[in-house]
Amino acid sequence: MNYKYPVYRPNLSGNEKKYVNECLDSTWISSKGKFVSEFEEKFAEYIGVKYAAGVSNGTVALHLALITLGIGPGDEVIVPTFTYIASVNSIAYTGAEPIFVDSLADTWQISPEDVRRKITPRTKAIMPVHIYGHPCDMDEIQKIAKENNIFVIEDCAESFGAKYKKQHTGTFGDISTFSFFGNKTITTGEGGMVVTNDKTLFDRAVHFKGQGLAKHREYWHDVIGYNYRMTNICAAIGLAQLERADSIIPRKRKVAELYIKYLNDLPVEYQKEDKDVFSIYWMFTILVKINEDREPLREHLKKNGIETRPAFYPVHTMPMYADRYQKHPVAENLAWRGINLPSYPDLLEEDIIFICEKIREYYG
């Protein structure tokens, strides 16, 4: 179905075509070419981190971060159950065990208190996920990690441009990851980034992502590596997107501001921005009053040309991770009631008024 208002639509009105055509004209279209290193350098500079390595998507970025830290069978990684499946699957790929924790009711982010309860001698890392572009409580996460001598892997797939206490997400963890899928704040179509301030970790990540190629011997491979490299074409799009990040992010926040304004008298809740936080509202998400309202409301919006998505289902409820019964009441509550509304930066005020009117229409 072609929606008048899709959940997301990237804005590609900058230098994207120009840079891609430059790749085509030069014939440098795969993982070698000037745009890869330029995008990596400019991205690191933008968020304020020392090193950045481009990869083919956000999921492999997570897997690369985990193997870079040496995480594998016998290890545990603490992760919120209220997240996209990639966060958890990447842990399973290594042979480590994902340990699920609940979320906070106000910010919807990982619960530090539940993290503390779940730490065992096998815990090797915490993976905070900045859900829907709102940063986690990184002070508490870092404190817990330091007390227990464990790693922090930030999953920033949804939070490019977001800040915690004026510091970009992705700069707190030992190693952090980003996604540039087509619905992300800046996109490369498919792509991701692994970032760190640790030179050793950076070197390990680059080594693993390039098929384990030895540094000083041609076509000699000294570890089992992966082909996780970003193409020059993807990097060209990413660089063009990055050039306009400071105009895209305020527009996304404006979209959220307008939703809040026009939904204020309706029986729905939304994710609120916590103190000391700069959210990018990657997906503006509402919670209906009762679970039973969600699908009828989504169907009503669909009939009016408005695409929506359900909030992330808690991963602990999915068949491959439901081998032992668990309850995470906050995450479950958010999941069953949540709806992602159209959240792309080019939405106009009249578009948001129309969407909100249709929600009002449903509630009569």
C-alpha cells in the first residue's frame, strides 16, 4: 500500500546524487574509495570520538563490537528486552547469553536497578539501547560497569545526534554502534558505524571487519574475520547526510513538538524528554490507554493513508528467546500499547494536524 504519510521517508536533497555520481564516474564503488575514510573521520569529529569504522549495517556493527571485546560462549551480556531484535541477536551470534532487563516507565530506557539485579560472575558487558532516540541514564550505567569491571556497549542505532548531559550518545561506552538504515536520522540506505576512544579496540574492529587480513602481509589472514565493510557509495550518501545533520535534527524535534501540541487533549501518552537529555525523537511514539485500542486505531489510521508501526515487542517473549518464563512488566506494557507515528523530518504542521485529527476522530 502506498501511504500518503509513511512512517519514515529519508530526505536526500543535499549532495547525495553528486557524491554517488562521483563514485560511479571514478569506478570506486565498493569498500575502497575516498568517501569511506572521509565519512568515518567526519562522523567521529561530529559526535566527539577518536575513532570510527564504517560497516555494512547496524546489526553487524553490534556483532563487530562484541567480538572486538572478545565476548563469546560462557559470557553474559545484559540488554533491555524492549529493543529491536538486532541488539539481542548480535549477542546470540557470538555464543554469549543475552540477559534481559526491564525498562523505566518514564523514559522507556534500560532500568539501572534491574541491571544491578542481573549481574553475575559471567557478566561481561551491559548493552544500553537508546530507544527511539532518547538517551539512557549513562551516569548510572557507567557507575555499575565500573563497580563490576564490565564493558559498556552503547547501541545508538536510533540515537544519532542525541545527547546526555550535552555529550553525544556513542561517546560513553567502551565501544558503541550506529545504524544508517533508510529510516534512521541520517542514512546510507544500509550501513553502520563502530566507534571508540580506544586505539586497540579500533584496530581490532578494523582487523575483524576486513576478513581478518594481516596488516603487513598481502592476502594473509591471521584471524577468522568477516566481510563487514561499508561501500564507497554508501559512505558517499552518508557524508552528504552528515553535512545536513544540523538541519535534519531540529526538524525532527519540531515534528515531536507539534505532535505534543496537537495530541495534548487526547487519551494517549508519549515518550517524555528527561532532564539533562537532548532527544532526537527518532520515532514519535504514543501509548494508547488500553491495549485493545491499539490495532483498531492503527487500522483507522491506515484507512486514512497514515502508516504506523507497533512498538517493539519485548524480545523475551519471542519464541527463540522464550525458553524460560520471564516477566518484564514495564517493557510489556509499553510494547502492547505503543504505536510509532510518521516521524520523518519533512512532515509539515498541516500534516501533523491531519494525523492528530484522525486519532481524535477514532476516539470520537
